[in-house]
Amino acid sequence: MKVYIIGPAHPFRGGLADFDMRMARGFQEKGCEAHLINFTLQYPSFLFPGKTQYTDAPPPEGLNIRQLINSVNPFNWLKVGRRLRRERPDLIIVRYWLPFMGPAFGTILRQVKKNKHTQVIAIADNIIPHEKRFGDTMFTKYFVKPVDKFVCMSREVAEDVKHFSDRSVLTLPHPMYDIYGELLDKAAAKMALGLRADDKVVLFFGLIRKYKGLDILLDAFADPRVRDSNVKLVIAGEFYADAAEYERQIRDLNLEPSIVRATHFIPNEEVNKYFSAADVVVQPYKNATQSGITQIGFHFSKPMIVTNVGGLPEFIRHNELGLVTEVEAASVAAAIVRYFDEGLEAPFTAAMEAEKKRYEWSYFIDRMLDYARS
């Protein structure tokens, strides 16, 4: 099968690009011819909240990556659509994570579908975005028209899709990120972060956006129950929100002794250091669909504390793989204290080891191919 994946890839950085490239390798492993249809321009610089969209890593070997799509140029969309139409892929898998991409992708796919051959499956990371903007609904309605089938990685997104399309929807769990190396010795990893081997370490990992609830976690650390437990918080990830607000909160709550900052984009080769140092990963999100951070946690068999929003409780079953809390600081604080006081790391880690088999890439790719052929 000739499979084209439309979405970010090298030289763009981040979880979406990592996912797309790992997915392409998965299709290659099944004997498919895989192509990555990438961007020449993903976001105009004034719309991008981080420092850079690009990675310094060398190009991956063995992947066919073509930079073709300009996200803001309608003439380019028509040109790319006609080109892909002539190339007649059997299957296009298009990533949809932001309505901003709706006009470009919708136009390209309309052109491709004129060949009466190519099937289009959209992997809908989000249909309704976490941070709403003008035009979201209009752009999404435009995008879904030429899509034949949808794959969603949480039940919540699957329900959201039904508000925009009556096409088939398959819910598949987000596969495990297995590209970040192996688990390191915990004591050595802690020391590399400037921590003591006996420190209790909570990890907040990933791009820092308002909906991810770092402010809730900081309030939880100010709770006397947590403060008296001498727990350390490692914040690892680049600010995509106003850093000054969080720094002011840390200062006002006198949290400086409890905080270790790594507030920059974490390159792939350093991810294992942070997860290896952690005793538990906390995702205090205010809203969510699924989370790539969860699947990094599964790779490293790290228990998690998550809030009861979106698809997070689907993956982290309460009292088995981690703890599920309400979206409030007191509830998060109580879970952190309970986790350490009751010694929950060992049983939760063992359960994570068993559970992670559900999230292997081979399973994900097999189901995608079965779905395309059905």
C-alpha cells in the first residue's frame, strides 16, 4: 500500500513530528511505501508562541520526507493537491490538531479526491481546540468534507467528531512513544538535575500552556501537606504562555526551594533523563483530549497523577496505574501526599509495565491498515 502522511516532520520539532515519523516507520515495517508530506511553512513566525519551530537534530535516515505545503498560501494548496492527485496514493493519513490547518488541508484533499482512488483517513488529535479562536468551527467544517474516515485517540474527541461529520470514527489508543531512549539509573538522573538521590521528585513535562494547569500544580505545592513532605517539582518544557505569571506565582508562594527549572524545549536525547529522575509524573490539566506525555510515561513505566478531564482517565486508571484527581489544587496536593506516604510507586510501576503492551506501534498500524481496507 502506498501511504502518504500529511503533517509535520523533520526539520520541524515536537510531538506531532515525532509521532508522524514513527508512524511512517511503522508502515514501512508492515511493507508499505510511506511518504511524509511536510511543510515548507508550518506557522508564520508571529503566530508561533515558542522560540523556534525547528530542530537541530540531523535528518532521520530511511524516511521519505518532502517539504511541500505552505499553510497560508492558497495557490500552493491547489498545486500540492493536484500533485498528490496525480501520484495516486492508496491512502492519505492527515493529522488534524488545529483549525488553522483546516483551509490548507481541506483544499489539498479536495483536489486529491478527484482521482477517485485515494482514501483519506484523518487522525483527529483535536476537533475542538484547547484554546479557542475565531474561525475554528468554520475551518473544521471545511476540513472534514473530503475525509472518508476518522481515527481518534480518546473517546472525547470521537464524540466531538460526530458534531462535524457522519463518517466512520475508530477510536484507537495513542501509541507509546518509544523513541526517547532507555530508562536511566534514577539516582544518577536525579544528580544530573542537581537533586539528591533521596529527593522525592514530581515531574511536570511538556510545552507549558495555560490549559495544562501548571498554576494548579504550583498552588498544590504551596499546600502545607506537600510543603512539609519536602517534595521537589521539576518543570521541564518551554513556555508557550507568559512565563512571568508563573514566576510571580512561585515567588509569591515562596516555592523557590522546591522548584527545579528546565524551562526550555527538551530535545529528544534528553527526555529520558527527566523521566528517569521522576518518582511520579503529574498532569494537572484543565482540559484535555489525549496526551503524548502519558505515552512517554508508559514507555518509561512512570506512574502518573492526572486530573479528571478528557481522555486522561481513560489511560490512567485510578488506583491502578496512577491517581485521578479533581481539577483543583487541594485534590492534586492530596494525591501527591498519598502517593509518597502509601508507597504507591512500586505497585503502579508494575501495573504500567503490564499495561504498556496495549500501546505498541505494531498494534496501532495493523488496526489502521485493517480500517483502511474495511
